[in-house]
Amino acid sequence: MKQWYEELFENYRMKYDHESFTQGTIGECDFIEKEIHYNKEIRILDIGCGTGRHSIELAKRGYHIVGIDLSESLLKRAKDKASEQNLHVVFQKQDARKLAFSEEFDLIIMLCEGAFPLMETDEMNYKILQSAYHALKTDGKFIFTTLNGLFPLFHSVKEFLSSNTKEGNATYGNNTFDLMTFRDYNTTYIVDDLGNKKELKCNERYYVPSEITWLLKTLKFKTIDIFGAELGAFSRDDRLSTEDYEMLVIAEK
């Protein structure tokens, strides 16, 4: 049986690039470049690359990058976009919980809920972090965003998602936030690229900063910094607060 996140991205590759949460690519890549000091010699892995928006933008800027995703549909779109722009990006279908890499990358990015924290158990989410750690070289950097568990304690997730949805985007309903598990359960409604209407029962894990710090510490990351993650405007000056829907995590091995 397919999980909701597998079903969601079937035949959704064209519409995906029009979702509101995919519109911050340029600014996010600007931040990534600063974090790696514009070093074009490094190797980058993009986990949960989707249609390749960060991979392709970084490749345009001269970086060596590999993008992995679980969705063949999204990967096809990524390959098509790279080909149209005559860019060489390696896109592979891989499961983020068991990556086929060992100490190969200087930087790993996992942005916009790329894989983590969509998994159905905390153990699976942890495996993604563990897998990223193993794929990273010593002194390598891991930059990812995840859902901020402080946000739903003060705000309605449903109202936030509704206010950021444009016409043609996925819509959300029946949200319930479980305080025992920090999971938001909802019904996601989409119309896919073929015009089919889908109604999916979804749930996503929200994490509080101390949990993320602890998980990364158990993996032996040396430094862990957490900030607010504003779409398209990542910054180390953005102190995380209850107003941030997502957090930006920067860890060094």
C-alpha cells in the first residue's frame, strides 16, 4: 500500500512547481552559496529534490550536485527541466531512509519538507537524518528545513495553510493537531496533472528545536544551529519564534 506522500506526487509534476511553497528557490540558493563560501569544488546532495528546483538553480551557478527523490514523476520533471537548460545534474530515485552513499558529500540540503518529516513514524524520520549523516564527509554541512512544533501551539495550521494557498494549489481540511505526538492530521485535496481529483489522509510531524538538537547530537553532529525559515529569505539573523511555520537547521559533522 502506498503512503500518502507517494500518492500525492504521482502525476503532480507540472502543478508542483506552481505551489506557493516552491517559490523561494533563488533566495534559498543565495543563502546556501554563502554557507559554502561560494566553493564550486564541493559535492552537494539534494535530498527530496522534487522537480529539482534547488538542484537546477545550483547547477546553473556551477555546482556539482546529485538530487534524489522517491517520486519517479517528480524526478522525470526534474530531468526534463535540466535537459531543457542543458544542465548536467544527476537525478536518482532513492529512499532517503537508506541512501546509497558513504561520506561522499561536502554539503547536504533537504529543503521544504524534502522527505523529513513526512514519514509515518519517528523512527523513519530519524533514519533519514542518520542516512544523511553517513552520506556526509567529515566537516561537511547539513542544511535542512522542518516544521516548527512551536507554531501549532499558538496558531491554527489550517488557517495558515489556507492563507498561503493560491488558485490551483492543494487545499487542506479537517486538521487536528495531536499534542501527544506533535503530528498534524489533515485531508489534502488536489487535482493532478491529468485532472483527477484526489483526497488524501495525510499527517506530518512537527518538531520542537530541542528535539532536533537532541536527534542530531545523538548522531554526533558537532555544531547545530536553528533559525526561523522564511520562504526565499533564509538568514542566520532570523531568530526562531512561535511565528515561524518552519525552522532552518544547520549542522556540521
